[in-house]
Amino acid sequence: MNTCQCENPPGGSVSCKEGQIPFCRVRDGKAHGYCLAPPAGVTGLELTAWFFSELLGKEVTTGEAMTRRDLQAAISDGRFVNEETGEIITFRIPENIYLPIPASATLSA
């Protein structure tokens, strides 16, 4: 099982089958958990763009995936605060799913 913890409050956790990404969205004090399986045959930056699109609820291009440091940091943190919606989103990417990000994103500013 792959599990992520929800932001506290309200707390809780989401557990998913192997190969799925657990998400927990906290909005207005309520947690909404679900599991997502990456689309078959999608790899590399296209997979990273798919993940960011799911995270934001709108399409993210591969170019945007390469330049948005806030999204790149979210992969490392397992947490993203959506300033537009006020949601706090936590997730846990399984070890068998590789989401490439540019090397510059991993360097300290």
C-alpha cells in the first residue's frame, strides 16, 4: 500500500494500491482523498505534466512543468498549496513512478 497523510486539521490519511498516487485535498477544513493511476504509456516530462495537471485541476504543458519551481518543489515536498483555491494538497509518489524535473530545480537558490 502507498499512503499519504492529510494536512492537519482535519488530518487522516489516504491509502492506495501499489502503482497509484494517493492524494488528499483539504479545502474549507474538509479532507477529500482519492487514488490516481498514471496513464499507460506516458513517461518522462509528459508524465510530470500529467501529474501537475491533476494537482492543479487544469492542463499543465511540459514547458510549464519545466519552468514552474513551485510545482517542482511540490514533488520533493509531497505537498502543494494552491493559492487560487486555498486547497492544501498532500500526496505520495510511489518509488516505481518516476517524475523527472529539471536538474536546476533541485539546486538551492
